[in-house]
Amino acid sequence: MKIRVMTPQDYEAADERLRCLHSQHVAARPDQYEKVEHVYSHDDFEAILACDPCIALAAEEDGAVVGICFAAVREPDAQRAGREDKVAYLEALFVDETARRRGVGTALYEETLRRAKEQGASRLELMVWEFNQSARAFYETVGMRTQRLILEQPI
């Protein structure tokens, strides 16, 4: 397995995996997500690849992309300026069903951590929906812990 930076030629592979991830969210939370043809347009994808604080990685096996990861390193917001270093935010991590439980997700995650640290981030954050227990379990196995809870009540 090889972890590498995505290129514009990875658009179709990334788009396919992002649509799989998005469809899970649409199925579980149709009140929050709606079906889309593409999560990112081709132009948006290329803008992410060109963005300096952005991290866009692909996991490749035998020349085929089997996993993706998108993250961005952000400056502290105005309320926390001076009190906090940069924070990396993991936007999406997805591994093909056939490649799971073989270290692909862990390798993507660890490379994201390494790159975020190089860019000056002091921690990595992400949001995981309550319905996605397998993702939550994965993130806990790589060392993430609950920072806060967001509760809701439909009205």
C-alpha cells in the first residue's frame, strides 16, 4: 500500500468514494443531507488540491485508489487567537469496503497527522455522526477522544 498526495487525475476515484460516504449520510440523516451528483465539482476538487493548508491523500494498492482523506489546517478563530495554535480538521476519510481492516485507514490517518503537524497544527479535530458507530470505533482505536457532544431535539 502506498499513501500519496492526490493529483487532478484522482478526481473520479475521489468522487466515487466521496459519493459512497455521502450516501451513508443521506440514508441516515435525510433531514440534514440530500442526494447530490458530485460532492465536489471538478473545479472545487482542483482548488482543494491547490490549497496550501489542505491535505488531500490517496491510499493506493496495485495502482488502484482504495481510500481517500481530506483535511485542512486552520488558524484559530478570533475568539481563541493567541490562546491556541493551528487546528487540523479532518473533512473526510473513506476506505473501500474491500480494503477495510487492513491498515489503510490508519495509514491515511497517521499521514494526515504527520502533515498537519508539519503545517503547525497542535491537534486534529473531526465530527462524526452518532449513526456512524464503525467510524467512531475506528477513530477511538487511533487515539481520538470525545471533545464535546452536540445534542439535538427535532421540533
